[in-house]
Amino acid sequence: MCKIKIKTVLFLTVLEIVLVTTAAFKETCEFDREMEEQCRIHNYKTVKPLLDYFRQVRNELEHKEIKESKSNELNSDLREKHHEIVRIHEKFMKEAALLDEYKNKVLKGEDDLQTCQNKVHKFEPEINSKQNIIVKLKEELADKSSHFENCELQFKNLNSSLIEKDEKIKRFSENIQDITEHQKTLELKLEKSESKLIKQDKDIQLCQSEIDTLNRTSENIREEQKRIELQLKDSQTKLIDKVKENQLCRVEVNTLNKSLPNTIIPSSCSPFGDSPGVHQLNVSGIGLFDVLCDSQLAGPGWIVIQQRVGGHENFNRDWATYRKGFGSLESDFFLGLEKIHRITSLRRHELYIHLVDVDEHVYFFRYDDFKISDEDSGYALSLGKYNGSIIENRLRDYDNIKFSTFDRYNNFFTRLCQNWQRSGWWYHSCIYCNLNAPYGLRLKWHVKKKVQLKEAKMLIRPTEAMKK
């Protein structure tokens, strides 16, 4: 900075001399106008070095200012680095303190470990002696277990017979559902007999536990074995008596079914009028079974044959399950192909399809002559004339198509569509209409565009009910 000030003073001094010299030359030149041109040349030659020097000084001043600004920036960076180094140092000191604390903990843990090792060495002889005792006991148990093999085989046979009896009881309970109050009384008797069988099963389990106890003891083995065999024989005789009692109940139920007149229970929901809910129908070839009647979506008298309202049921079922029907009438269900065939073969029925998408938009499709063929014909679909809330009638492509499942392919599209849709349906196309598709993203219906459904129902009723 001092050098710059000195150069500035020198520059001002020289500039003042130049100005004085220039003024002197001007006075001289006024007397001689002929020398004016020479004066100008002389002035230029005199002032030019000074001007060059002035430019040089100005450039040096600018260069010095740039260097000073850079120096200030470097100083600020150095201060920031210094602060950062201080912070790192403080962090390092904290970590060093933590490291010392961890070292102390490790030393303490080593001391504890050494103490534990001393204790282990102290108890090793006692452990070895106990292991020898355990080995001897295992050998004794192995010898004793050979005496009870025959008894275990008898228990296995008894358990298998109990399983067979349970299966027979389940089939029996399925066959006597949906009957009159007297039949329900018989079901109560069967349930009591089942509870007795369960009690007998518990008794057998107690016998098994007693055998396990005998495996761990060595006193009175033969007498205990005889007592258990007597209990098993007693249980077997009681089971035989209960099975005979169940058979008698079944015969009584079959007799009652034959004695009940078929005209008492209707074959459609029309007689129930505006009383929706679960009712019992009696259809020729099927007998008695429960259905869900609906009188709110499209008037009275509708039978709900398929319903998707929550995704609580798996619709990827085999042919036998679709033939029989599955699900809960209070949630998702499929009534059954054989039931639908028998109902629609009695008289002419109309079909009503009710759909609600995820945006709460409602659609309906109606056909005036719905039926499906028998099992030998693949339960082929027949629709009749169409009437609905939109122009597109995509289900028409499925007319006269046979029903298919993953274990029975009845048309060309079944393998391709079933692997993607994973459900039983009248497959003609995989993308337009399948109300049995997995609940969620795949449950769609083509209405100008594919819409995702959150609710779907298929309902049927006799056509004469619509005329009334």
C-alpha cells in the first residue's frame, strides 16, 4: 500500500510538471502560429510517456486490489478451516473418551468371562457324571420301549378308525342339512353323539399319556398294559355303539325326507315376495338347499346365484366344487352349476347382473332367457335378449360357451385365460367379462373401457314373475 501511495504522488507531481510545461508551450505558440503544428507534436511526445506510465500505474492498482480481495477470501477460508479443525478436535476428544469407556467395559467383561470359565471347570466333573447317568437311563428306556410297540400299533389303528368315523359323521351332517325342525332335532342328537366321540377320543389321548408315563417308569408294566388294553376295548365297543346309533339316525332322516311332500317348499324366491334373505328351496333332482333371495336391486323374487362383495372367498376351484357350489351366503359365494341348471330347466328365467366399480359407479345387464345346460354338455351358457344400462353387450360373446375350470378345459381359450384369471368361468376372452376372477385388480368388466369392480352379483328369477 505504501508503494502505491508513493507512485500516486509521483504520478501527480509529474502530471503537474507536464501541465506547467504545456502551458508554457501554449504561450510560446501564441506568438508564432506557424509553429503550432510543431507544438502539438512536441506536446504529444512529452505527454505520451506520462500517459503510458499512468496506464501502467492504474493496471498495477487494479492488480493489487484483486490480490487484496483474494487475500481476504483466503483469510476467511483459513478462519473457517480453523473453526472446523477445532470442531474435529472436540469430536475426537469425545470419541477418545468413549473409547476409554469401552476399554474399561471390555476389561470388566474379560474378568467376568474368566470367572465364568473357572465356574465351568469347577462343575465339569459333576456334569460328566450326570451325562453318564442320562446315557444309562436312555438305554433302560430303549429296552422298555420295545415292550410297548404292540400297544402303540393298536393306538394307531384306533386313531385311523376314529378319523374314518369322523369323516363319516361329517358326510352324514352334510346330508341332513336344510331340513325341517324335526330333522334339526336329529342333528342335535348327532352333535351329542359327536361330542361323546370326542370325549372318547380324549379318553384315548389320556390312555396315550398314561402309556408315555409307563415309558418313564419300570414298576407294574404288565398290569398297567393289561388295564390300558381293557380301556381300549371298552372305547372300541362304545364307538361301535355310537356308529350304529348314527346309522339309525340317518335311516330316520332319509325316511323323513321321503315322507315330506315336495309342494310345501317352493322352487324359486317368488313366493317370498319382499322378504329378502336366506330361504329354503326344493328343486327336483337336488332336494332341499338354502338360497339368498333379493328384492331390492331389481324387484322381488330374485335368486342370487353368484356374489362378490369383499374378496373373502377363493374362486380358483376345481370342477367338482363349482358343480356343488361354495362360499357363504353372507359374503362371497357361487351357488353351484348343477343347482343353477336344475332351477333354469324348470321354467324360463331372466338374468340380472349388478356391478359397482371402485368409483361407486353402478351398471346393470339384463337377459330375458338365461339357462345353462346339463353337465354332459359342459353347463353351456345361454342368455336371450339383452337390456342394460350401456350399449356394449360384451357377455354376448360368451353365449353357448361351456364352463371350464383348471382341471377341465372345455374350449380353446380355457388354458390361456385360466392361467391368467385363475377361476372357473365360461371362457371366450380373458379381458372382457369374468365375475369369478381374483378379487382386486383382475376383477374387471369391459364398459367402454375396463373398469375395476368392488361388487358384482348375478341374480335370476322366473320370467312370469316379471310379467306380474
